[in-house]
Amino acid sequence: MKSIMPKIELLAPARDFESARAAVLCGADAVYMGASRFGAREAAGNDMETIARVIELAHPYYVKVYAAVNTLLYDNELADARKLIETLYAAGIDGLIIQDAGLLEMDLPPVPLIASTQMDNSTPEKVRFLEQVGFSRVILARELSLRQIRRIRAETKVELECFVHGALCVGVSGRCLLSYAPGGRSGNRGQCAQPCRKAYTIFDMGGKTIAEDRYLLSLKDLNLSTHLESLIDAGVTSFKIEGRLKDAAYVANIVGFYRQELDRVIEKKGLAKASSGGVHLNFTPQPSKTFNRGFTEYAVGGKVSDAGATDTPKSIGEVVGAVEKVQRDSFVLNDDADLHNGDGLCFFDVQKNLCGTTVNRVEGRRVWPQKMDNIRAGQEIRRNYDHEFNKQLERPAERKIPLTLTLTETTEGIALQGRDTDDNTAVFEMKLAREPAQKPEQAAATIQTQLAKLGGTVFECERVEVKLAQMYFFPVSTLNALKRGLVDKMTEVRELNLPRLTGQGAVRNEIPYPEKSITYRGHVLNEKARAFFGRHGVEHIEPAAESGMDLSDQVVMTTSYCLRRQLGICPAGSEDAIAEPLLLEDAEGHLLRAEFTCGRCGMEIVWIR
């Protein structure tokens, strides 16, 4: 029996309708977005009217819409969360991203369940458990290597989704409490204050300063565009772009880029994408031209190396050259960078602090910036806002579903059949008297020209086949009416045949959870979650930290990132080496202790005050 090859999905973020529109038009196979409440990005919530508009936009292209209801829930929020999920399902969402296991103890509509990366999906045992209790898809932890992903795939059958681009959490997803510790803003509740993007001073246990006022926990942005084929071979079928706080321009650029990269791999491997329609971009995608902190492949190849963005958590854009000469009100670059008025420039001063200015005028390699502060000879100049490129992103793309049209005659008139690339067919017939054409060649040309014009619809004509016993004359108004009728029929057929996945919902069983004990970092914030894990054999369950726990001298983050390695002070030569802890302090006096997990590389961050 021939196996069915999986369809490959490019999954894009949608902060709002405009971002969703950019994602769909630039080639996303699916979008994910937050609802009005209970999303892991509280600032990126959407009301039901907006979600319904996104579904109406996406579904004609067979683009899926996933809703994120992926925060931890208090007992008094569970009923509201269930009502919200029921409303989302009724609106037509294609999948539900959740984190809180308490929802699995409730009667939910039969929507496919997607296990949020916040559930710490990092081992075959954990992923297999989630598959057995009803999840249709698991979003893998971001710090996994190809080898670890292959092992998970070998031991499970559930769909695997992984992040391939965007901001990285330095901490293991769902296990970070660094934001919650000082002020109660929990990332697991959608309220992360991003303390990992703050400046810290780091010193040893004796008080010696190692680095001062650096962004020591800030990481570069993920970019796995060169690993797409390897990830497909490892078993990933959904490729996720991070960015539910990013604007439409960012989404258009990054989705357009990954659409092109994935299409090359899909064609090479004889696979298929998970939605319909060809994309016609009005720009050339370049990830370096929209927000980025520099790029890293993080852990996909094994150990994390050079992943820190320790000099700034802000966007550094693209290198445009180095300063060759400095004059009173301008500077000269060593190469023609094709700069434009209104471009944003940035550079690091001698203290490695990020500075910026705007281009007022350009003549060849000479640039007149808004201000000359800290610009010096030999300095690398970067562009973090390309004015002309962003103008192109205002109308980034068109997306059209190819149709083959066939004109035939019937006993009482004519019929136009359409067939799309998903093998949907529709026919529209018109009763009319056929009049032989006095000028057959001209009549044939008119038929071809008029039927091929499908502007203002989601379709484009791939070809027109005319199968008439003889050439007839048809007024342009008749051909246009025939075409409109076919488009309406085709739209109805595509909607009728829309692939709508039905989830099995939570599977009530007693499959053992991989662990017998769950600590405060294990997501149990409500009684239904406690009941769920108890039914699955967990013997000791601590309440989640968000229950009000004092985190003094407790681990608030685990990470595969190592500051000693980043700073070049890793104990050399021995897998058995034990590195002394280091202390980090921010400008507000918050103190952390970094304890190093030598041998397997990484750190645990302990909250002191």
C-alpha cells in the first residue's frame, strides 16, 4: 500500500488582521493568533470579529487558522476559557493551542488540540504521552537538536511543529519564572516583562566584575532557513515563524522568504504544501531588512554556540559598510550601500553601546546623517530601517488559485467548467441561442481574452480550453456573465470541500505520565490540572509558582545557553569540569545566581532577590 506523503505547512504569526492578511497573501499555509483572553502574548489578543475576518480571508486558500488559548488558568477562569473555546470553534478555527492540562478534564468541542511549546515538549516520552491523551500536534521545544527531533519522530506518530525563525526565549519554554519572580508578571500567564532583554553586570563569587551593563541573557534571533530539508527528513511537517508582537511588514518579509525557501525543498522532495494558490511577491524577501538581533541556529546542530546578543536587545539590521572618512556633517562609506533618504542607521560606539541616526541625504558613498555623534573612521555601519524596502511591503503580494477553464456547448446553450489545483471542479451553464461567428479567429481571441480575466477574485486563469463544434460569436457581456457564474460556483465548491480537521478531543485514559513527581515549575495551577495528572499516576504534585509561591533561592530558569561559553571563560578540556557559579545583577538591584550544568552545557538561574 502506497504511503501518503505529508503536506508541509508554513505557519505564520498574526498579531492582528493586517498581519494575518500579510501572512496569507505572502504564502503562509496557516496562521496562529491569540483570542481576546488567555493567550501567551497578552498584548496580541483579538476579538471574535477580527478572528472571523481572518478565517474568512484564509479559508478560500485552504489556509488554516489556529487560536492560542495557551496560558495557565486559575480555577475561576476555567469556565470562561471553555466558553471562549466553544465560540472559537463555532467561528471555524482549525486548531487550538493550549498549555493548561486542566482543559483536558473539560468537555471541549472536537477541535484538533495542539500542545503549546510551553508544555516543555522535549523528550519522546513526553511527546508520546501527549499523543496518547488526545493531542493532534505537538510544538517542539526550541532548544532541540536534529538528533533529538529524529528520536522523537521515531517513537511517535503525532504531527510535529517546530520554530524556524524569530525571537528566542533563553529559558526552556514554559519553565521560565524570571519575569514572575520580582513582580508577579508570569510568561505562563501571557505577561512576560522580558527581563532577559535587560542589562546585567556579571561577577564571580568573590565579587570580581567580569562584564558590566551587558545584555547577558538576550539571544540572537533564530534562523533555520538552511535546515528546512533536514528538519523535514527528521519528521517536522509544520514550520513556525515566531512573532505575534511583530507588525505586518515583518510578517510579509519573513513569510515571503520562507515560502520561497520551502517551495524549493518541497519541489526537490516531491512533496506538497498545505494550502492553495500561487504567490506573486512585489518585493525580494530579505530577513536582514526587518527586525533582527542578528541570527543564530541555536541548538539544531547540537550544543549552543555564539547565540548571545549581549551588546543590544534591539534590531541591528544589515551591514551596509564601514566608515572610510569622517567630515564635519557627513561621512564616506567604503562601498556604495544604495542608501536612501529616511533610512535608519545604527552602529556600536567604542563602549559597544548601540547608537542610531537617520539619513538626511546621500550622494554616492557620502552620507549626511541627522546627527554625527559617535561616528568614527573604521566603524561598521548597519541599516536597521530601509525606507524604500518598507514602502514595497505596504502592498507586498497577490495570491491566486490557478484555474483551468473549459468552454463547451450544451443542447440549450453553453457551459463553462473550472478545475483548480486541488481537483475541485464546478460548471456553470447558460441557455442561449448560438450564433456562428462571421470572423472565427476574432471570436476565438475574444473568448480567450475575456474568460482569462479573473481580476478581483482569488482565482487566476491558467489556461482556457475551447471545445465547441464550431466557433460562435458571444457578446462580451455574455462571456463576463458566464465567468462570474463559474467563479461563484467554484467558490461554493471550494468552501464545501474545505479540509476541516476534526479533533478527537481529550482521550480519557490512565496512561502513565513520564514523571511521578511534578514540581512548582510543572504548570499545575488549578484543581482540574491536578486531577488530570493524578489520574495519570503522578504521586507528588506541587502547585505552580503562579499560585503565589515565594521564589527566593529557587530555580527560575533552565537554559541550554551558557554564559561562560558565550564570554569565553568555559573550563577547558574536560566534560567532567565543574564551573563555579556566577552572579548577575540588574539596574534595579535584582540578583541572580547562574549555576552551570557542565558536560551537557547550559545553566540554571536561581532567584536571590
